[in-house]
Amino acid sequence: MKLNISKANGTQNHFLIIHSNDSSIHDKNKIIDIVKASNSNRIDGVLVLSDSDSADFKMDYYNNDGTWETMCANGARCAALYMYEKNILTSEKMTFEAGDGHHAVEIIGANNVKLKMLTPKYCSKKIELLEVSGFHVDSGATHFVVEYNNIDDKTVKDLGSKIRHDKEFEPRGINVNFYEVLNSHEINVKTYEKGVEDLMMSCGSGSVACTYHLSKTEQVESPVHVHVKGGTLQVDFDNDWENVWISGHAEIENDLMIKV
């Protein structure tokens, strides 16, 4: 099978994008083969875009190990930019269907895309484990948000992996986000992501999860600028979190043809 694929990144969260209605692409082993065949230094996930009966398009997100995930916010922003730049959709405003539901998305400038998220929710009270404490938050994907000031990258990988595999979150595991509050409108976030099993350059849904928790504990106010290793994301929200938007840099890097 020959596939036309585009490489993209959202605040240095790197993806392969495939636009196809071929159901065979969704096979776990096929996704792994596609990642390997791309010969790319870093691919965090694969976005398979297809037709939808209820939105402008459907997005399925797969981690680079072939596991399907409900939602990827940075990936979704790249997907919308792809649909617009490839003239598949001509409006700067569009809707898409993801594993967690339907979303609105808008191209707001050169390489800048904003995405409407669903209202996050707590899935636990405070959880204490491995000498840290945090909260399980669902912001489209599942996250464990932990306050940890000045955390270094090695600790993110080591502690993040232990938390991700902890029996508390079996059988699916969880994404782990370490946050630091700078002021009422700025936070730092570093993420260990399951399925990729590594420190991420950026995590959109994790940034929203951290912001949600900090808003509910009255530590931040909208808008919040979330500093990640790959840049800065902005999260805008109203008091009841019914209108939640995340925006930031996205770009389509180049196209390639691969055979799998």
C-alpha cells in the first residue's frame, strides 16, 4: 500500500497525517509500520482523517505504538490546519468528530489554530502515591496532574513512567503532567505520555487538565499561558468551563510518500 502522508507539529508535538477512508489503516500493526516507514527522527502519533456523517471530518488518533486514544488536542489543531491548507475544507472554521465527542476548531492566523475542548472533569479525589500527590482529570484524554516545581527532564521520565504504570491506573495507564504555577496567568507543564512512553515537547489536553485543576483551586484566571518544552499554549475559559479553547502554533512541515 502506498500512502501520501504529511508531517506536522503543534508546539513541537510531532505527527504523521493520513487522509483516507481505508479502514485497514486503523490496524495497530499498520500504524507502527507507518511510523517506522516515515524514517522520521521523532513521531509522537498518527492522525487518520476520514469522512464523517455528523461533522466536517473525523479524526482518529494513534500513539506511535499503535494504541488508539480518545483525543489529542495538538494533533487536532494540526489536523484542522491540514484540511485547510490542502483545500479539502475552505472555511477557517470547521468541526470534527473525535473519540471524546465533537469539537469546533478555527484557523486564526499564520500557523495559529484554536480548538474548543469539552468541559474537563475530575475522576478522583486527591491521590497520593510514590511520594507525590495529584488528581485524575479527564480533559478529552486521561491525565494525572501533579504540582512539582523545577522538575528536571530525567525526573519527568523516571517518575512519570512509574506513575503511568502504577496499579492505581490499571489497566489503561494514564498521562502524567507535572505543573508549576508562575503567576495567575502563567504555568509551566512537563508531560510523560503513555503510548509514547517519553517526555513530550508539548501536550495540549494535559495543559488543559492542569489549567482546569488550578482554576478550580483558584490559583489561575483566564487566559492562562502554558509554557511547555515546545513553546507556549494559551487556554481560555469561562467561569463554568462550558467554553474552553486552546490555541497555539501549528504547522504542516512536508509531504512524503511511503509504502507499507
